[in-house]
Amino acid sequence: MLVLTQGDPAGIGPEITQKAWLATRHSGPAFVFLGAPELVQNALPIQIVQTPAQAAEVFAHALPVIPLNLATPAIPGTPDSHNAPSVIESIAQAVGLVQSGQASAVVTNPISKEVVQKTGFAHPGHTSYLAELCGVPGQDVMMLAGPSLRVVPVTVHVALRKAITQLKPALIYKTARTVHRALQRDFALAAPRIAVAGLNPHAGENGLMGTEEHDIIIPALKTLQAEGLHITGPYPPDTLFTPQARARYDVALCMYHDQGLIPLKTLDMAEGVNVTLGLPIIRTSPDHGTAFDIAGRNVAEPTSLLAALRLAATLVENRKNAQ
């Protein structure tokens, strides 16, 4: 049984949750919604439950809900920081359910970083908070996975100028090792192939367009190759994502956020999934935000959430088989 967090109650999370249940109630994967019941109870049958085990019994005929309270009624499209505590509590409870063995994985609905940070939330988003809850701060790695491509940014939610400063061999080591282990254990790839993008145009072109490849990336790759990782590069970023190139690797390790997420979202926006690697639990989420601009209009597509639910179930099974 998967546990799906509430997300921001003013966003599209409640709507895509309902649509996801309608799409999976007979075929699975089964999930329990951990959030305020009033967000989902007007459009379809729900059943208040206290545990994921109870949720499994009712999933086929009602959306199971482990209830949380909102501080103020949610208005679609109008985020309210008064409800931030319920957003955060949903994440914390969901992680606790997986850690205790009552649920198999966490799937998170979108949150607004701005809304939760107004209340003193000290994290830039979901992933570092999840790592803290799991007792592995700093070990989280973000992967975006779709039918056509998997990408992992080495530097993530920082300004481009800061990303270049952060890029060090140690960060490449940590990220690549985490990705390698996750692809083996959770994605069932015995010998994962990691392709590395250069930072500069043409991967620096032998120092003519930048020296980071020569000074930082290549030495890191040599160390990782000596450890037995199938990791190659650095490749020119402008050719790394062609169909021919993608056939030669299982994941692209990118040097900064947009270098990886632009091609991923161009190719697989509808079915892209955010996967947090490096955690003792499995966590996926849709590859989109709260979409306040369309919340409450019944036009939000649940495709990415469905992909996140299905991938979470697959990763659970793969990890179980690996163990």
C-alpha cells in the first residue's frame, strides 16, 4: 500500500488524487490519501481509515483517507500559509508509515515552497526534508525519470552562478555512487550505464570554452571508473539527448538543474516522475508543481501522478527482489 501526501490544499493535488483513484481503483496500485477529507469527499466516495491496512480493504470501492485537519478552508488557486502545518505534517506522517512498515512507499503531491517557507520551514523543498526525516541529511539525490530519459542534476535548486561554484569532484562522486546503487537496487539494472554531461559548450572543447571538464569532471570520472562504475563522458550537452545518444546510457548525470530538466520535460513532461534516491525509503512524485492557476477548474491531468504511483510500486517490488 502506497501513501499519497496531501500537498498544498489550494493546488491541483486534490483533483489529481481523485482522478488517480478513479483510474487505479480496480487495477492498482492501491494508495491511501493522507490529508483533509473535505478536499476529496465532494466528488467521489471516500472512506476514513486509520491505517494503510484498513485502506487496502476499501480501495476498490472508496478512496481511503487518513484524515488531517486544515487550519482554514482551502480555496482552490488561493494558497494560504495557515495550512502549511498540515502540508508538512502529511509528509512527516507518510514517512513514518513507511518507516514502521505499514506502507511500502511515499508518493508526494505538489507543495509550494513559498507557502511552507513563510511559516519557517527550513528546507528548499521536499527532498532535503525527507532526507532529514529518514536520518540521512545531505544524502538525497534527485532523479527525474520518464519513458524516454532519466536525468540526475549534480547541483539542483541554486542559481546558475552558485551551481558552477558548487561543482566539485566530491559532489560528483557522491551523486554518481548514489545513482549507481539506486539503479542496481531499485531499477533492477545490474550494470547501469551513466553518461556525464559537460558543463560548458562542446564539453569545454579541450579548454577553449572552459576548464571545468579538465579540472573537475574528468578527474572525478577516472576515480569512479577505477571503482568499477560504467560511467563515461563528459559529453557535449547539446548532443547528449538525441535518440541515438540516449540509446547508449541508462541515466544522464547533468551538471546543473536546467541542463537535465529541460530535455526531460520536453520529452516526457506528461509522464515524468521525480524520484528521490539515497533514502532508506522509496519516494516518488509528479514532475510538476501546484498549478494554482488551474486549480479548481477540473482540467488538471493526473498522468504524471499516475506514473509516480506506478513507478513507486515497481521500485518497491524491485527493492524487495534485490533484498
